[in-house]
Amino acid sequence: MVAVDSAKAVIAASRFGFAPRAGELATIARDPQGWVLRQLEMTQAAPPVDLPASAPMVAALLEARRDKRLQDPDAKRSLNRQLRAVYLAEVEARTSLAATTDAPLLERLTRFWSNHFTVSCIRPAIRGFAGAFEREAIRPHVTARFVDLLIAAEQHPAMLFYLDQVVSIGPHSRAGERRSRGLNENLGREMLELHTLGVDGGYTQADVEALAHILTGWSIERLNMAEPGKFHFYPAIHEPGSKVLLGKTYREDGLAEGEAALRDLAAHPATAQHIATKLARHFIADDPPPQSVRRIATVFRDTGGDLKRVTAALVDDEAAWQTPFAKVRTPEDLVASACRATGFTPPAPMLVNSLHLLDQQSFFAPSPAGWADVASEWVGPEAVLHRIDWCQAYAARLPDPPDPVGLAESMFGEALPAETGGAIRRAASRREGVALLLAAPDFQRR
Amino acid sequence: MTSRREFLALSAGLFAVAGLPGAVFAAAPGEERFVLVLLRGALDGLAAVPPLGDPRYAEKRGALALDPAGCVALDHGFALNPGLKILEPYYRRGELLIVPASGNGYRTRSHFDAQDLMECGLATKTRETDGWLNRALALVQKGDRRLGLAVGGAVPLVLRGAVPVASWEPANFHPANGDFLAALGPLYAKDPLFGPALQLGLKTQSMSSAVLGDASGAAARGFGPKSFQPLAEAAGKLLGAADGPRIAALDMYGWDTHVAQGTGAGRLYENLAGLASGLDAMAQALGPAWRNTAVIAVTEFGRTVAVNGTNGTDHGTASVMLVMGGAVKGGRLYGDWPGLDRLQDDRDLRVATDSRAVIKGVLKDHLGVDAASLARKVFPDAPGLAPAEGIIRASL
């Protein structure tokens, strides 16, 4: 009986969060499901340090470009130093939050949605505000309506830069008639393929172009305007006239036209199916049970994409509470969870170095599709050795290594397999014991 | 939370020595260097410095008895394991003192507890406990001088406490060692995904190192044998600098040889060779400062005299302690030999010399900490234990 409760508590803490903090497991075990659901009513904590908003960082980028500072090696170096400092602070802040928050579910949701709406520093332009994107567009909306999240993400300068929307010009707009530059489909395509309907969502190339036309004019305020770096709609580059998207005609309506299109995309049944599949894949299994996906998609449709109710439906799904643990932790997850379990968050450079060597450097996803959410992408022969090496390196760096037997108890309670417990007890030092515990499949999975 | 300015400082480079700005020293630091090497996992002292002349040696050690032909003969029937051969010149020059049958006075056979006690130097450890080397630092140098250095990442308990210390670590992960992978193996074997991936990963790795001509191969993955030398060399360089730190502590792992520990070759031999080459590299890196250096290599406890059922040894009591350096009055063995005929609990070598007495001797005669402070502050739970005399060469 105790063992069963421990297992449920471990699932609550790790599958819906990261790992139990010291002493947390007993609290969770009293009502694992309730502990998860109550977090949906909580307000997400703000990052514990002052981090720059996106607008001034965008403005700084525009200034640097205007002054051609990127061509001067010294100025470029100094700029890069500032950007690295901001980047490090962002990574440390989100790791610390994951490690300390009372609402780890909200933090996991933030990471899930941040990955769903990927912006990647692979485009150097957005290095200064990729972290701000997560704080400004994602974090406030993880339990709001999907459409609010969608609009916030698509109108954020990081997304507009990352998917080239800032340079997309309606061919028949006033500006388009005068210049050779024109339409860029990137944001329109990814919005349909990745953010809403999904690749099998039943749209055509004509729909991609229609949405791209609808979105023309979405850009940011220039340096000579009131709030440089903020979202701005420019009628002069907006493609005029009616557009037909997914069989529906959108009459010329400037900014409102695009927002109406996003509202319709958010309400589309294919979007419900796509989001439900991704959520179930993240929280239940790489190949989630179809009935779970169906149930979540139904709630998504019936509630108009109320993400609080959608997430609750996921938590209420029996399939989400099964053992053995079906999901493999991604490197980001592994690192954050180790920090939470032991209470030690390494300094930012070590965090970033770790994530880099584990092939998941935060805010550097390889493509707009984001990081993979299936085990086969993360558990290769080489990757597994890197993960093991990391566990040792992390344990070696703990300022005051805890008794690994006690740590195992606080992380797994009665649910720790005897063999893992035995291996930890036999370890030759505290650090090796902690490393074993972190490297054991029991912790590598959630 | 770290301030933005600190972020800038941190991002300057992963190789940087944290907490060691050039201007810390109010005055030039003293010339004496002290390095503590913690051999974690319990070194088999009878294998490192075999008492070949003990009449019961071959009988009691059984399959683990070393062939005298491969060992380096020392005095009084003792010898150096072939893995430590590189240290022979240090012994001949009088720079290596060997303390057989030494232990720290604690009778626990738990690695975790014993390492804690070895480092805090007290009878019990609490969350707030500091380390004896940090308490000694407070007596060696008063004021804001960061003379202490932790090499290899985290500050070990022995150096933790009120006196700030610097730390240095290499940028990349050490690959995990063979022991660690062996302990993980059974846990991974049951996992349908992690098990095969680990197996294939190790196979690929040893294959590629064979192709690349790296003799170390998969066996070289180590917090073990090969990873100590770079740390020891770094410690030597940092301590050798004119205005560098003066007192360092570093760890070496891989001593918990329960299985197939080997004799004149094998796991323990490799680890001893790694230790010896590290100590040698440290001595070289220290340059002229080696003359003023004392290094202590100590472990938490020894291992059983008899071989166990898996050709290894289990947790025991007394082990061996190495004291090395130009400042050391070496070239000899120190302390008594309790013999192998009367064993502790009928299984372990008994402790003849308390390692804390040797440490006290070094702190007193090398670093100038007075005996009263040693008794009151550094090892307050063992006030009656007199500092060992004559460990350090009398200065000219």
C-alpha cells in the first residue's frame, strides 16, 4: 500500500514536475493527483532575478545594426559578451525556478509550450530575447486559453524574427509595389504545420500562402517610434484584399484579419487533435494511447481550448499514472530534476556547458519543430555514456554531497527498486552514490 | 542569486580559477606548500606497500600476494607495488615517507561515514561541520588571503569552513570510470532502452580507441587511473606560482576493489600507477617549490587482509599513508608494524599509527601551527594525540 502511494507520488513529482525536493514526497503521497491539480490554480512564480524585457534587447539589436557595430570586431565582441551574460542569466533563472518552485507543473508546462512554439538562438539575431520570449509570451498563458497563448507567441518579436516575419511584405501592398522584396511564407507555414493544425491537419500550399498574406504587416516598432522593439502592425506592407484560408474568406481588415485567422486556427478540430497528441506524448508515452488523445482533444474542443481544463483532463487520465515509467528524461529535464532533487543548481556556465555537451542547450533547438519528445532521439549509445558522465560530473560538483541512501529515500520512498538501493549502499563514496542514483534508469526516466 | 556582474565574470572562461583574483594577497605568502590527496573508496595498503617480509604475508594474502620479483624492495621487508615504481627515486632521495598500518581512529567500515570523519577530523559530523584543513588554514594565515585551493570541482569537506578557499576545475566532464559502470551495469541491463544503448556505447568506444591507437581504450574511462594526473599537475602548477595558493586538496577515486583487484597488473595496479604518475607530475610542475612541499595521500580505511570470494578485498581497518615532498624527511618507513598474526576482529590489519598524529606533525613542523592550537582547534576531539615528530626535515 505504501509502495503504491510512493509510486504515485514519484509519478506526480517527476512526470508532472521534475523530481521531489527534499521532504516533498511525503506531502505529495497524501494525495498525488490533488497535489498536481492544485498547481493549476496557482500563479506561476516570476524568475528570481531582474532579466531584461524583449523590447530593449530588440532595440539594442536594431541599434547595433544601424551603427554597423557588428562589422567592428571590438564592438561585436563587447555586444556578444552582453548577450552571453543575458543568456546565462536566463538559463540559470529557469533552472533555479524548476528546482525551487512550489508549482513544478506550471514550470513543466512552460517548457512544453516553449518547445511547442520554438524560437531558437541558432538565429543569432534573437539571442538577446529568446529567454524573454518564454517569460513574456509563454509563461503567463500556460493555463489560459490556447488562442491567447497562440497570439502572444506569434506576435512576440522573437518569433517574428526567428521565422522571418519582420521581412515579409505583401506583394501588392504599397511597399511591395515599390520594392523587389516580397512575401515570406515561413511563419505562415510553421504556424499551420507546427503550432496549430499539424502536418496532417488538412491544409494546402494555397492555405500557407493565404495565411502568409494575412500575416503581412506583422512586425516590430522601429527605432524612431514610440516603443522600439514592440509588436507593431504596418498597413503599408500588409497585402490588401480578401484571402481564402481553409475555405473561409477573410475580408481585408488589417491587424484584426490576422487575429481572426488565428482564432479560427485555434478552434480548428485538427488543432485540438494535434495539441492533444503532443501533450499526451509528453506526459504519458512516446506513442500515447489513442483513447487518451481522444479524451484530451474532446476537452480541448468542448472548452474552447481552455488549457487549465485540458491539462486537468491529462492529469485525470489513468494512463498518465502507470508504471514502469514510459518517458525518458530529456537532458534539460535530467539537469533540472537533479538540481531539484539535490537542492544544488550549478553556476550558469556549468549549466550551459552541461546542456551543450548533452546536446540540448537551452534555447538552441535545431529547428522550428523544437526538441524531440521521444526516447529514441535521446538514448543513443554515445548519448547514454554522456548522460552517465554528466551524473558523475554533477555529483562531483555538489558542494555538500548528501547521504545517497537518504537522498534515494527522499526521491523514491518505497518505490525505489531494491537493486538500485543496494548499488547505492555499496557505493565507495557519497558522491559516487549520488551519481549512481542519478544515472540509474529509475531517475533517467519519469 | 548571482548578480549580473558576477555572470560576466563567470562567463569569462570555464578554466578560470574561481575566487582567486591576483590582488588578494596583502603580503607575499609563505613558501611552504601542502597538498592533501584523498584516496576515496579505501586503498588496500597491503597491496600498495606489501609487507613481503612478514612471515604470514604469503599465507594470509593468498591469491593476492605479490610476486617479490616485480616489486621495489624498500627497508625492513617492505616493498612498493609495481604500480608505484615511478615513486622509487623519491624514496631513494629521501622525499617519500611511508606510514604502514595507519588509520584515523574511527572504526566504522562505511565509506560515507569514514570519509566524513577523515575530513572533518572530529568524532561526529553534523550539517554545519567544517574540515580540519580549513580550521588549520585559519591558523596558518590570518586575514583575507586565499591560500587554500580545491582542485577538481567542488570543495571537499576537509577544506570547507570559515576560511574562503579558491577552486579550480577542468572544463569538460571526466568520463565515468569502470567501477562506476560496473555498478550501473546490472541496473541498466534490466532496462530495454538504456541497457542495449550502454552496451553498444562501450563497445563502440573501445573499438574507436583501438582504431585511434589510444591504448587506454574503454578501461581508461576514469575518475580513476588516468584522470588524476591532469588534476595533480594542475595543482602543482597553481601552487608553484609565486603568488599562487599554498594549500590544496584533491580527490582520487577508484580504490573500492571488491572484485578482481589484481596483483602485479589489473585494476588496483592501474589505479596505483595513476596515483604515482599524478604525484610525479605534481612534483615536476611545482618546480623549485617542491623543495618546500609536503604531500599527504590518505584513505578512509584499509581493506581485509584475506582475499574475498570475488578476488577482491572488503572494507577493513588500517591502510597505508604516503607523505611525500622535498620538505619531508623521507626515505624510510615510519611507525610500528602490528604484524599479520594478530588481526583486528580476526580480519583486518590493526592500526599502529594514528594518521591524525602524522597530519598534526606536518601541520606543526611544516606549516607552523602550534601544538596547543592543533589540540584545541584542529583536532579538538583528540587532544591527547601528540603530533608525530620528525616527519618534516629540520630547516637549515
